[in-house]
Amino acid sequence: MMPNRCRWCAPLVLAALVGIVGIVGDARAQQTRKLFALPMVRLDLGPLWLVAGTPRGAHQSGFTAHLSAGAGIGWPGIGLERYFTPSVWLYPEVSYDYRDVAQRGSHTASAGLGVAWGNLLWANGGYAARISAGVVGEDPAIGMRHGIFGRFLGTLFNLELSHQLLSAGGVITHELQITAGLNLGSIMLLAQ
């Protein structure tokens, strides 16, 4: 039988140990989820196909190029761990988009955000949505593009399947695009 003065000692020591482990564990969790940002300067090229809104007699396919700048922002960890730990990634970006389709060239600017899941070194994938404005031929244009993407090997390589809705000259077109490209900002990753 324990003396009265020590009856609460064991539960207090146990509670203190649990508290210390919790504080240390929480500090470690905070440390391993440190914000990490990677510059993104991408050039993406690929074919596109008009699926609706095609002017009569126009070509049904074309070519697109996107030059974009932005960042990859994630919370993967610290040190070497950040390359292998899965994380949520945010990809804000602005871009210049050139399209050559339906015997008309277009020049638009777009801005948007992508949300992805995965690790930095091997692969992460997600969904991106962008708004666009510019000109198609001589006509002002406005629209949006959204799609799914994958980024591979430290975001060096990019692959995206997207749908674009663009209104210009009283015609609304729907396009499917497949683009592949390189992130020149990944070279900064190697320098760290």
C-alpha cells in the first residue's frame, strides 16, 4: 500500500511524460512540414483538337504553346526528406499562350492555380484551372482552361490533358489539348 502523499505521484509522472512526448512530437511535426517553394518557368507544347464551335471548313486540329511562370509550393519536410515525403502542392502561375488552329492564330494571357498531391522527386499530379483573355485573329477573346496534370522528376517534366473554352467573334470553341514540357526552374532545385 502506497503512502497518501505518493498516491498521485505515478499518475502525475505519467501525465507529465505524455505531455512531454506530445510537445516533442508536435514540434517534430511542425519542423517536418516546413514550407518549400520551387520556381517554375515552363515551356509546354502540344497538339489541340476543336471539338465544338468550329467554323465551317476549318481544320479540326492545331498546335499550342504555353510559356508560364509561377511556383510550386508544398510542405514536404526538411533536408533530403522533402524530396520523398508526399505533400499537397499549390501551383500558382501566369502564362502566355499561343494557338494555331482553324486557320487563325491566337495570343492569350492566362492566370490560374493548380492543386496536386505527391512527392517532389518522383511525381505529383492534380488539377489546374485558369482564366484566359487575349485575341483570336482580330477578335477579342475570353475563356478558361482546366485539366489534369502530372509533374515528374523534381517537376522537370510536365504532362497535361486540358479542356479550353474560348469565346471570340461570337463563336465559342471547345478544345482538347495535350501538352508536354520542361520546367527550367528545376535547375534551381539542383543548386540547393
